Amino acid sequence: MENIIYIMSVKIMPSNAEHDDMIQDCMNRETKMNDWEIKFIADLEYCEILSDPQAAKLEKIWDRVTS
């Protein structure tokens, strides 16, 4: 019988605490966001765990408003 080794590639995503900090950073800079982004970020405050697409969008907004 052949030995089979499975290797998984895992992307390390920020923790919930990091997401919470990013959300707060964005909310503190709401003048740099458009109406849709403000609503999106505000809605994230009620999510316990972000989906990959939500996390990616948060990171994109955070990068822009904190630069």
C-alpha cells in the first residue's frame, strides 16, 4: 500500500481581536469612507466571525483609510 501525504496550504488571517481593532480604526476615520463602507463596517461590528470575503474587504478599506 502506498503512503500518501497530504499537505494543506493555509492562509493566516487576522484574529477576531485584530478585526475588532481594524473595525474600530475604520469607524474612527469614517470621514475617509463612503456611505456604503460606513454601513459595511458598522454591520461588521455585529459579526462574531467574518467570512473570508468580509475580512478581505475590511482589510482593503482599513489599508486605505489608515494610510
